[in-house]
Amino acid sequence: MVSKVPSLDSFAARKAATTMKQPISRFWSVSLVALILFSVSVLVPDHILGNRVTKQAARFAYGRRVVSSGDVGKAVIAAAPEGDFTLLAGFWMGTIDRYDLRVLYRITPQGIVYNYSLDQGGALIPAGMTTFDDKSGKVAFWFPTIGGTYKAILDDDKASSNNNKMRGKWMQAGQRLDLDMYRYQPPTKESDDVVPREFRFLLQKSVSGDPKKLVQMAGFWSGYAADHKDESAGLVILRLEKITDSLVEPKLLLPEDSPLPYPIHSLQVDSIDGKIKIVVDGNGENGDVNAVLEGQLSGDGKKLTGTLYYDDQDYTPPLELVWSEHLPFDLEKVWKGIE
């Protein structure tokens, strides 16, 4: 049975009930900066990126409408995927030989692309723009949080690869590095084998709890939270994406700060008493933003009521997240309101 999806107005009413003086929560804004600072060191070590991203540059480069948030000069930009990605859907793996770094891409049929640098923690790195021309076989993925781009061509030699190889270059910090990606081929048809061992390991080390319970929680958990008594409550969406019958991948969506998802460090669910603990941290040497949500599931499993804890202050605001099967409203409406 499909549950009733909360409306934008209902969430707006809940937000209005909080004390608001600023448009965006400081914690969530700073978390975006920390994520970008950490991410520029991912994939290409020991390089600092100085390029500023602008809407105008993105429009020029990609020739289509973009969605962004934050100050234009520092915006994280995203656009709808361009092309039919059905042929590319699945997991792809490769190695940047110069640095001996293993890379994993997860590509959805809708053209959403996630990048995981397996030898650098494996945190989720979302693509902001993706294109695929099924006639020429040209592929392009842009990852704004790390300033990296992957451009490749699908090898369509049916005799040798059967569209299972992308020959390309990883470009970041002024470097062009060879990176060929190979489609993951499941050894069996068992549920756990449809994802690579490496990806399954990433989820198993960050998500704990009864697999059946976790899969039942799959969907979107939405609410509002502030990080200070006198600051605005920011929109928070926890997404639990079902990957297999026993695996979910958690992501944090902060639409007022970024159109792209954030990785979650850990998610713990106690299937007996319904207690939940979620940890978000800045990672590495730039890890000056840390938050923990400890909460309790309702009896029907559709509401999470908890408390946020920060490492740099005593303020512990409440947070209530409500489950819905789909996004509770059109995020484009949110982004249009903050551009």
C-alpha cells in the first residue's frame, strides 16, 4: 500500500513553528564547506583546487539549465542527466594506475552516478552532471565536490567487450590520468552477488542492524533542524536507498545547501527497541563539523523522533523525521526559492 506523501505546505508549517532568523542553518552550510575541503584531496592526492564554479561556466560547458545553491561563486551545481543511460546502468570498476587507486562507479538507469574511491575511505561522491551519447558512445561525468571529471568512450567492440568497457581519462587538479572502467559481472544470480564485494563491504562497515528492518525503512525521512536557538531550521532529508533485499545505502539531503547528497558516516538501527543512531562527520583533517542524531522509531515505524548533538556546543535541538515512500515534495520548488 502506498502511503500518503506529506505535502510541501505541511513541512512549511512545521518549519514555521521553529524560531527562524536566518535563511539557512549554520551547521548545514558549514558542513557543505567541510565536505568540499575534504573532497578536493580525494582521488588525486596532495593537490589543492583553486577553481571557482559559476552558473555561467556550467551553462557554457554543458549547454543546459542547471540547479545550484549557495553563493554563485561557490555554488555546488547539478543538472538533469542528459542521454539514455539504460546501457550503462550497473557497477563499473577501474584503477588510476599512477596512484594505484581503485575507483567504483554506480550508475542508475536514470543517469545518476555515484563515485567511490575505494582506497580513500570509499565515501560517496555524487556527480553533478552526467551525459551519455549512445550513438557515439561518449560519456562524461562531472563531480563538483572534488573538482573532477571523467570523460570516456564506450567500447562497442561486440567481439571483445560487449559494451563492458569504458576507455577514458580522469581529469582533476590539472592532471589527465588514464582510467578505464569495466562493468561488474555478477558471478551468480544470488541477491548479494548483484553488487561488487567492494561496494557491499562499504555498506556493511557503515550500516548496522537487521537487514530486513533496514530494507523496511527504505524511503525518505524528512524534517527540519536548527543548530542554534536563534538560527533557522534547515530542511533535512535522510534517504535510505534499497540496493538489494539485504542492503540499503544511507544519504543525507540538505536541499537548502546543495542539490547533491552527502555521505553518512554510520547508521545504526536496533531492530528490538527501535533506537537509531546516525553519525555525520567532516572526515580527515578538515573534520571540524560533527553531528550525531540519536532517536527512537515510532510503533508503526513511520516516524523518527530524536535529538541532535554537536561537538562544539551544548545546544541539542530536537529533530523529527517523517517517512514517505517518495520525495515529500518537488525539490525544484525549494531550490527556486533560494537561488
